[in-house]
Amino acid sequence: MLGEGLLKGLGETARNFAGSFVSKERLTTVQYPEEREPLPEASRAFPFLVYDGADWEAGLRCVACQICEKECPPKCIYIEKSKDKKPDYVGKPQIYPAKFDIDISVCMSCQICVEVCPFEAIKMDNQFELATDDRFGGLLYDRKELARSNEYYHKIHPTEAAEVDARLAEEKAKAEEKAKAVAAAAAAKAAPAMAAKPAEGAQPQ
Amino acid sequence: MSESLLEAWNRPPTIEVDGEGELLEVAMGPHHPSTHGVFRMDVVLDGERVIKLKPVFGYLHRNHEQIGQTVGYLQMMPYTDRLDYFCSLTNNWAYALAVEKLVGQAVPERAEYIRVILAELTRIQNHASTIGFLTQEMGASGTPLMYAFREREKILDLFESLTGSRMMCNYMRFGGCRVDMTEAHLNAARKIVTGLPRFIDEFENLLTSNEILMARSQGMGVLKPDLAVNAGITGPMLRASGVNYDIRKVDHYGIYDRFSFRVPLGEHGDIYDRYMVRVLEMRESLKILEQALKDIPAGPFIDPKAKIRGFKPKPGEAYGRIEAPKGELGFYLISDGGTSPYRFRIRPPSFINLTVLEDMCIGQNVADVVVVFGSVDIVLGEVDR
């Protein structure tokens, strides 16, 4: 019969229309700005720099090794190394980024900078509402705008952040152990030498 | 072959023109809402009838092949997401396959299974939304499209929780995948797979026997099998013309020889057959998904010895191809031993499937050109690259 298919189709739309009042399966939309779906943990938008402690400038994990700058596909990262050094999380003096800019109008959220970073210093944020009326300065983030605390990182990616913290703690323990062993060996070696030639041992270098 | 574009345009029409009145040349697009983006068809009309049609490409050209020759091997991976932005995971897979062939990298068992699962989910969401767009172009103002997008949303939610991004997944790596698909992700996939047959049944109830769809699509835009083969058409369009050619069956890439599934074929090569082949392919994809989700083994998701950074393959060449939802997607790489390929070439299915547009449209009405164009299933990001 002509029109049978149409009626069958209309039956389907009627079922969906009626179903949307009772079933969440059939009504999947939310009223966006007021109502929000929770973001999955893995979701990513743009990169940020992690810092430990309270002071963002002193706590930045980045050591300006420039690997992310080299590996970034659209080349949206710009780093300038510092002239002096500051201690990193294990206490070793390291260079830090005097300048760290990301042009997020160029960034394509691919996460390759996060993958290649050996220092767990750059991570992905899930903040996506970044519209601004200034398309040059407003979208060029410097290191102060990029810095986020480790607590913030724990808040948005809890599982991943816990893994990173465990790995860093392990590295730190290893480094401390090694430093202690080195110090002990140096002390053991230096003790007889000091006894023989006290003047030489007192001189720096 | 030596005919220039201008000569092609000036050649006499292939079908008889009504002597009354004059021909009208119309530029359909690049901002026509039915062109899925920015694509122009220069159409010569005799009344309502199409006499000649010239597709004009290049409005979304972003220089992907040159970028591929400039950046490193890993850096190209996120760019492949942007080719066919509906199916970024199959694009990733095709590129990873080409690089793996180039360097002789093996892929662990689990990673192969994860790739199959994600590729088949991608195929389902692509076919569902393609049918949605096709019906939209026939005048079904959004209902099938919205139903398709509702299901697609569930699949994209899984992609987001797994890869971090809904469409620009950047997930495959040379020798495996970036992160593991945990039991929670697999259960989410299982839930989607158990819910999808009902959706496809509903979709078919809505459309398959719909008189309007049948009237608009049966006998329209017929593509003859010999022309399809000669023009290098692949994917559902070729199979709708009745040619049994599926790279999953022909090439046995990945682990597709382990799954039992059939290749749906059309008979007439018209728009309705293309619609039907896509529906049946969704059902076959579900079969593959059920088997893959049952059999997925434990183990590493990436080869632990696989090199990600500082990639310098030996001089040589490789061609990796897969059955992407739209057809044969291939990446051709020539390495000269440097950090980036000497030559990088993409074989895009949508671009090559579009080359027969004129043959399918001649003699049809203008309104049918839109439907024929929709049945090809293109994404302009891939056509213009």
C-alpha cells in the first residue's frame, strides 16, 4: 500500500517523541551554559605548565629543555632559556624558562608536547571556554598564564596525576639515595686525605 | 588525457539539448548548504536538466602533503586527524600502517584488536551520519540526522574518554596505541554494541520502506560497475555497483582475516543501493565488534621497543592502505633516511569517488544533483587536503 512506509516511519518518530519524556536514552541533550555534562578524565583542550608548592615561578617543573618546542607539530611553543639556574624538585640546579609562550590560536591540542616531556612539566588542561575579543595578545599565553598548581592537575586528571606523583617521588627518593651514597663515599674518601693534607681539602675546587 | 580544463568545459554536451531557449550556467556552491563544506559545482542547465557539470576543488586546501614532507613522522599523526574529520581513527590507522611497513615495526596482539574495535565503531558512526545527511538533502529536515547523531554521540563519548578528544583523536602510534583501552572502556564499547542493533532497526523502520526516499533514490545517479572500476572508485560506492572489493577481505591488513563477516553488495548502483549497502555494512561491523570484544587478549598495547621520537627510517618506500568508511585510504611514504619523508602522498577515497560526479548527474534534475552528491559520502577536509 502506498504510504505504508511513511506511516511506519511516523510511528517511529512518535515512539521517539513519547520516549523522550520518560527515557534518558532518547533525550540526550542538555541546556548547555546552565547545565553541563561532566568532562571525562582524559579530555584535553590546551596545555599548561605544572608547578609544585605555592610560588608559581619558583615551583615550575619545566627546565627549558626545548623538546616540546622541537616536537610541536604546528610549532606554537616559544621558549627562551634562563641565564642562571634554580634548584628543581630533587634539588639539582637546573635552567628554567625565562620565557615560555604558547600561542593557543595555533595549538591544535594534539598532546604531543605532553607525551615527549621527560620532566612531567607540561600537561593538558580541560578548560575549553577561552573565547576572547583580542585575537593576538589574548590568545598568546605567557608562562604566568600557563602556570597551574599540581593540586589543579590532581583535580582535573586525578588518576594520571597520582601516577605522575608516584613516579616523581620514586625518582626523588632514588636521587636522594644516590646523593647520600655519593656524599658518604666522598666523606669516606676525603677523611684520610683531609687528615694528611688539611689545607688542600679546605680550598674550594 | 591531454584535454585541458578549458577544452573540457567547451566541448559539446554529451546528451541531446532541447532546441528552445538558451543554456544557463550556474555555480552551485562553494557556499551552498548541501555541499558539506566548501565545494563548487559549475552546472550547465537546460531548463531543469543538467547538461554538464564541472566539480571545482581546492577551497579547503591546507597543504597536508607538503606539511607531511616538512614535519617529522610523529608530528604528522595529528594532521591526519584533520583529513577526514569524521573518521580520525581510521586515518590514524592508515598512516600508522604505512610507517610500520616502512620501518618493519610489529604491532602487539592487543593493539590490533583495539584498532579493529575503534575502526569499526568509526565506520558505524560515519555511515549513520552519512545516511542522516543524505536524507537531509532529500528534505527530511533533520529527524534521521538527529537520530544518527544521538547514536554517534555515544560513540564519540567513548572516544573522548579513551583518547581525550571527540574527533581529533590522535590515538594510534607506530607499533600500537597511545593509551590502553581499560576494562571500563571495553565495557562502555560493549554497552554501545548491544544498544546499536535496536538503533539500526529503528533507522531502517524509519527509512528503508519510506516512499519518498525510494522515489528520490531508486534509479537515480546510477554508476555502472565498469565505469566505477575504471575510475578507481572504492568503498560502499563501488560495492553498491555490485563489485565485490573490500580491502579488509582483499588485503588482510591488521587481523581482519580472523573475523567472519560478509561484504554487502548492491545490484543497480543507484542511490538507494548505496544507502542499503551502508546500512548492511553497519550490521556487519557490529558482527566484527562482537567478535573482537569477546576475543580481545591481555598484553601490551604498544610494542615496548617501539620508537616514538627521533624517528629516522632507512631509505625506502611503503604504501599502507585500509578500508576506511569512505573507501580505500592510503598513505604513500618515501624515506630518504631523514627525519621527515622525502615524499608524502595521501590517496583520499572521497576525492577519487567524486571524479565520477558528472557521469552520475548528467540528465538529472538540479534537485537530484544534491542527492547524488550526498550519496557519494565526502568530507571536504579529505577532498582538498
